Amino acid sequence: MKNPKHIGHLRSALVTGLLATLAAGASYALIGSDNNLAPPDVSQATYPLLLPKHSSASLPKPDTEQTEAPHRTTHWVKPGETLQQIFAHLTLSPDDLRDVLNSGAAAHALKMLTPGRILMLQTQADDRLEKLVYQQTPVQSIIVQRGHKGFTVELSEHNVDRELTRVSSTIHNSLLHDGRRAGLSNKLIMQLADIFGWDVDFAQDLREGDRFTVIYELLYVNGEATGTGDILAAEFINQGKTYQALRYTNEQGHTDYYTAAGQGLQKAFLRTPVEYAHISSYFSLARKHPILNTIRAHKGVDYAAAVGTPVRSTGSGRIAFMGQQSGYGNVVVVEHNTKYSTLYGHLSRFGSLKKGSPVRQGEIIGYVGQTGLATGPHLHYEFHVDGEHKDPLTVALPQTEPLKSRQMAAFRQHTLSYITELARFRRVSVAQND
């Protein structure tokens, strides 16, 4: 590999007995998978539910609009099509359209329809709308129905079967490339980067030979695969150091990822504020300035990225400054508390927040640019502790609160099978590499 220090960057913010502890009442059985179809360093296994047979009442092909009953129409949303256009085509009342869109918060999704989704409309003899059902996702529909006091809206969840899959592979190129090679979707790859983004800087930390293992859900409706669920457990071995993530919902109903010791993976700060970037200049107290041609301290890290790449606040806090600042051009400063603050420079433009606005970790505060003294588009990022500049790549980031001691017994019971499964495939990968 040409440059092992900068393989690539996604997001930094970016199971036999395994499944007895998962969702209520679900039973899983381990079956083998055909690893002959996978690259030699990719290991796969599946833990499926017994799936129902394909429904005999399958939907018609999405090539024509069909009338299924005297006043019931099934419509497939076309690219760029709006609900207003569909109502006009079917000569439905504009007043009904207005009332449907104002029927509740869940109806807001009807303002931007997804091509290929199914819309069912049931009308009365006088063409007044009686009921509308929109397949928002393969597992969820929006139902709007006329009642005595106008239209009401609700979300309906389809019966979903889950099949758990485990994938393990080696980094040769980048997390994105090798994740896809292992069969992970872009969604799962980004989720994996999010989970470990507080510990692994995907702009500089990846090395060839690093490994990852992911245990996640496949979702089925009526026996047909409809997508993937969340990552339930994962392991990332980076430069010989092993990181684990175990998904757990605590007694307050809050779901997060934890280490085996019950420590939350999420830290108060993300390591890096920008995606799809590489480091063009490191923290240094004696760097030669590329424009001024003088030796001066570089009290931050520069991330080279395309103009317009979103810049995210690495921690929650408030916008203390938003404007121009000497050679840094357009700048945002976020105060996180009395101890920590961060600076983001050379922005092409700002996000939607204003000075004094609260900001959440990961929220977009601006976009990469080349304002101020800059030889190319990049983000200049600084991390301040008690007013002193610290190296953002090496500064110790504060941890979030761990699970309470009274929660640990339930946590261990829930995650033991995950830990066992991750360890088993770690041993397999070690044996394969020996």
C-alpha cells in the first residue's frame, strides 16, 4: 500500500447463544454460509429467523396505475412527482390535499415522496378522499384517514422478521472499499465509522491489516429482504489495539454503544470534524508557513477536503464566535464549557446557526473553503483546553458517564453472547493469518 498512514476516511463524529438475549421472543439458529463466494479474507455467517413463505398477495408490478376496487387506486411514485401532482391527476380535491398535509406531524413526509414507493388512495363515490396509505419505508407506512372531525394520521409498522449476520474482514484499502467488499451496505459502513469515530481517526489511523467484525440485522417483510437494521455488536482492531462496541438499551430506554466494561463509547468530542478528508498539516510549534514563508507555530490540524464539504462541531456547546478572523478567513468558535473550546477556520460559508446558538455534537456549523491565508481548500481545526492550544490528534478526550453499577448485571447478561461471538471470530482470523 502506497501510503499506510492515510488509507481513507469515512466519518469520525464516522451472534450461537448470541441471540437469545435479543428481541423479545425471537429465536435464532446458526446456519453456515457459502464463503466460497467471498474474498479469502472475508468471513461470513448467518443467524436467521424462520422466515414466512412469500405472501401470495404480492403487490402488482410497478409499471401501471391500477384500480383494485371501485374507488381504490394504487399508484407508484415517479421520480420528481409530488402529492399535489398525484391529486391533480386523479382529480382529487385540493382541499383534501391541504387537510391531509396538515393532519399531523407524521404527514410531513408526504411533502417529499420517494420514487418507487406505493401510494394507495381510497375515495368515496363523489371523489372525496376517504383514506390514503403511503409506504414510507419497506417496514413502515403512513395512514391518513377521514373521520368525523377531519383527517387523522398514524404510522403503521409492518410485521418484520430479523435475520442476524456476522461479517469479518481485513482493511487493505479503506473502510468504505473493504466494507463494501465484505458485503456491508453504505449505511452500515457509515454506522461502523460513527461507532468507533471517538477512538479511531479514519483520516490517519487506519493501517493495512486492521480488521473489523460486524454483527447486524437483516430485515424481512413477507419473506422478502427489505434492508438492514442496526449494528448490534462490532469489533475493530486498529494497529494491534482492539476496540469493541456492544449495543444496549438501559433501564431508561436510552440505546447506546458500550465497551464490555460498561463504558460508553461516545466521548464528549469527536476526533475529527470533517468527512472524506486527509490531513495536510499537523500540529507543530515550528512550522514554515506556506504563504508567509516564515517559521511560526501551527496550533491546529489542517484537513484537506473539497470546497463545500460539511464541517461538524466535534462537541456540544454554543457558538461563541462566527465571522472573519485574521488569516483564518471565515471562522466558527464553539465553547463547550468553561474548560474546552474548538475553532474551525477557512470556511467557505457558515451553517444555519448564529452566534450564541446552542450546537449539538456532529451538527453542521459550516463548509470547507479557502478563505483567509490558504493555499488550497481545507479546514483548520484547533482544540483549546483552559485557553491553551492542544494537539487535536493526541489530546485526551473526556469520557461520558459509564453504566451505573446496578445496571451492569443486566448488561453483562445481554452482551455475553456478543462478546463470545466476537472473540470466536477473532481467534479464527488469527489462525487464518498464521
